Amino acid sequence: MKSLQRVYWICLVLVSALSVVLWYSHATRLDVTMMANVGLRGYVRITPGKMDQFLDVHFKECALVSSSGQMLKAGKGKEIDKLDCVIRMNNAPTVGYEHDVGNKTSLRVVSHTSVPLILKNETYYFQQSVGTVYVVWGPERNMRQDGKGHIFNILLKAAKKYPHAKIYVVTRKKIQYCDGLFLNETGKNRMQSGAFLSTGFFTMVLAMDMCDRIQVYGMISDDYCSQANHTAVPYHYYEKGRMDECRMYRVHEKARRGGHRFITEKAIYGRWALHKKLQFNHPSWTDRENVS
């Protein structure tokens, strides 16, 4: 009798365990399906009256085009324009530079500090280039949505004026996530170390969120400026006569407050390239490229 009761309880436990496994498997599949349909939740469209539309894009291969002076005389325009998605930063122009950087712009990642520069030519950006997606990042004090966020208010006004413009903002949680990435990669708290993440950092994270493979153009490696034979180029390809790129990088890397850690960020990208589908072009990071 006791043996039969033991068998009964064992069977009951097994059935219960199997039920839990089946339920969990079903719930997991539902969760994955739901997540696949909500888009990139770290990026929300500015739409008057609501803020519930997430960026929902996916591309097989993207071009991430740096604003670096490395792009001068690159001659990569046609190659760049052939890719599924072309990502640019801030107000980097294409007109007059088509041979080197291409003409196509699928998405722009814009710093809060560059928003005024975009608005100086708002008709071009928000009306003529109606197919371009704009993703704007900035600190909470500028992007808050309670009427006190200066940059957010400007963007909301633009969204009302150009209702077809696709203007998104990076959410506070996503910015915190990027801060966490920086901490995990460097062991340093970004705020305590006095560093600001660059537009390039947010652009790289977004590209990895939405692209299967990323072709990066014009971005130098972390050790490029220490090479004796490195080429001196402008910080931006469209701003000649300004401080050269490597000097700018060194100044920011050593800044106690408010500096972008450009060199540190490039070292992070180099490590990501070992695991993510990143390929660096002009100059090529041949010793770091991910071979797939």
C-alpha cells in the first residue's frame, strides 16, 4: 500500500513539473513574439499628444558613416549608398561630398547640442529629407517632457510643424543602459569620471540594435593616433581649418570634466568587433575585424 502511495505521489510531482515546464515554454514564446513586435523600446517617436510609438526598423546591412576628416578623398560614396541603411551623425552634410560619403541618409543620430544646427536648415531636414529618421539623445535636464526640457520642447514644436517628420528621442532608460555599458567595459562610472558619451557611442549602440551587419566608415582605432605615420585630418570632414582629429581626441581623453572619451570608446568598439558583426573601413581595422 505504501509503495503504491509513493508511486502516486511521484507521478503527481512529475505531472506538476511537466505542466510548469510547458507553461513556461508557452509563456516564453509569447514574450518573445510580443517583444519582436514592439520595436526598439529605447527610442520613442515625438508625436503631439502621445509618446507611445517605438522605433521599429531592422536591416541586414548598415553603413555607419563617421563625420571624421578620414572621409575626405575616401571615394566611398557609391559603396555606402548601396547598403540597406545609411546612418549619419548630427548635421554632417552630403551635398558637395557625395563622392566620398554618399548621398543616401536613412537615419541620423543627433546630439542635443546639434539640434539648433539642424533647425537652422529645418526645411531641408524635416521636409525635403522626409524619409530620414532622426534619433536625438540628450541629458534629462534638456529632454524632460514636463514642459521644462528645452530641447524636447524645440523638437515637439518641430514635430507639430512637420507632422510627417520621423523624430525620435533616446529614452532615459536607454541612456542609463548606455552608461551601464560604459561602466561594464571600463570599470569607471561615467559621471564620476567626468565623461560624456559621444554621439558616436549612441550611434554604435543603435546600429547594433537594428542591424545584422555594420560597415563602419571613417572611424579610427584607439591606437591610430599613437602611430608615428598616422595621417592628420580635420576633426570633421566638413569643417576644415579646425583642430585636427587626433589632437581633439587627446584633449577630450584627458579632460577632467565634460570630455568625450573618444579613444576609450574606440577601444570598446574594438572589443565589440570580436563578437558583433562590425567591419571598419577607411581606415581598416584589419587586425580587429570580425571574420564571419
